[in-house]
Amino acid sequence: MHEEPILSIRNLTTKLEIDQHAFPVVDGISFDLHLGKTLALVGESGCGKTLTALSILRILPKPPALPSEGKVIYKGKNLLALSEKEMRRIRGGKIAMIFQDPISALNPVYTIGAQMMETAELHLNIYGEDALEKAARALAEVGIAAPRELLEAYPHQLSGGMKQRVMIAMALMCEPDILIADEPTTALDVTIQAQVLDLIRNLQAKKGMAVLLITHDMGVVAEIAHEVIVMYAAQAIERGEVGQIFDHMAHPYTMGLFKSRPTFESKRGALMAIKGSVPPVTNFPTGCRFHPRCPYVMQKCRHGEVPDFRIADSTEEYEHIAKCWLHDGSEESALRWKEVGP
């Protein structure tokens, strides 16, 4: 990518303090977000995807979270170094987030209008009729047919798909540079899922914002992402342009994710094609963190840090990288790859 990124993340690390020990839940993550592009963070529940997003926005509960380390650069400023007051102006305004569960994100005792007006007042300094008008326009933009009527409704009167549209409208009211979408379709049925993804894609095309999409579903990634980072046990273990990842999956975990496209029954938790489950943050294995579940495991996988290896289909624009010894060019690794097969 040659143009300046709108958000540049370098070595982002967040630890939780548990029983007076600090454990990494986001471990040295680096990536760039570009306007008009979607980067997907992919992995099972418990891999650190959502915690990465919450670290960027600095909304993790302290304790148990310790202050994040590294750099999150937005328009020349490191967000990790800003005061809470400065951060509040950016959070929800310039960087907006929609959550997987719109029910818990909307306040049940206030109308949709009251909640949207509060966003307009806080971030745009517009009040009264102007704020209502802005809210109604935002609802119309996400395909809600009678926005003025909806402003008077309470969250419990809306379907899951409608609530998710309201959340997107609220997030986009302030015309953010960056939209973080955390599993935005998980709680919805398949038809509504497709509509919400279309909506995010169309709004991105229209407004040119960067999207950070968090998901465990490779089908969603194929449909909407330009670039992909696969996360496992708090680390980025494979990254590349979406075509590189789908055509030449380099990490055994990525292959497992692809084979285990969630069915209706297995939507949550561990994915069935990969044996075992994500290790708890208090007990990450030594060496490659995936090695206890990996069909390709070799002796060298069990100890020491695993470096990032550049995969052959890397381009000037998109480097394809995997944290996996299978790509170290050794005879042992080539043999192991051949034995097990892709």
C-alpha cells in the first residue's frame, strides 16, 4: 500500500493481570488500516480479536487490563498516549464501533431517537430539531423506511436486524474515518446477515471509510475483506491480501478455519474441523501456540519463538506472512508438508 494509512498499529500489546501475574491477550500485533479498504481479523472465540479492537479504543476495564503498550497512530497522534478527554472525542466520533450484540449496546429505557440525539450532541455539537433531523437521515441511509417513526420506538420493539441497522446508523452519524465491526452478523439469520454485509460495503464505498471487521467466518471474509489477519492465542499468525490467504493458505490454523466454515449448529465457540480448543490466556503453550492442535507439528515447533516467514506469493503491495516453521525452507519442513498434505 503506497498511500498513508489512516490508522497505523505497531506492536500493540495488552496484558491482563490475573492473580498478580500479567498475561498477554493481545501480543505484538501490527497492521495498517487504509481508507476505503476492509481488513478482517479472523479466528475462533478467545483468540484476541475483540480485545485488539477494545485496546485500540482504550475501553478495556482496568483492572484487570493493564494499559496497552506499543503505538496506535491516528492522524499523527498515538492514541495510547492521549488523555481520556481527548480520547473521548475520537472514540465514537472518528473511530466508531458496532458490536455483535446490538441488544446489549442499546439502552432499553430510552427511545432510539434519544440515544441517537445523544451521539449527535456529544460528537457533533448539534441539538434539538437539527439532531433529530441528522438521526432520521442516518436511519434512512441504512435502509429504514420510516425513520421518523422509528426514532420514537424503544429497542425491544425492533427485530435483531433492525437493531443492527440502528447501531450502524449511530456509528455512521459522525462520519467516522474508521468503522470497527465486531461480528456484526453473528446474532442474525442468514438473509439478514447478507443485507447487513451489503449495507456496510455500500456505505464504505460511498463514504470511503476504513473498516476493521472482526469475524470467525471465512465466508464473510471472502465476501467483504481486502486484507486478512488470522489471529490465534493473542498473536497474528498469518496475514495477507484476501486472494493470497484463500489461494495459498500458509498456516495450518488458517486451513482448519477454512475447512470449518460454521454450520448453524456450530456458530459459537470452537470450530469442529480443528481438534482441541484455544488455550486459556493463563496457559499458552511454549513454542508455536498452535502446536498442540497442529497436524504438521515437528520438534522445533514446541519451543522458542516462531519467526514470521515471507510466503512466495507476496507482492510489493501485500506481503503474505505466516508464523510457521513449515516455511523455513528446510528439508524437514518440506517432508512434513508432503507427508500430511495441504
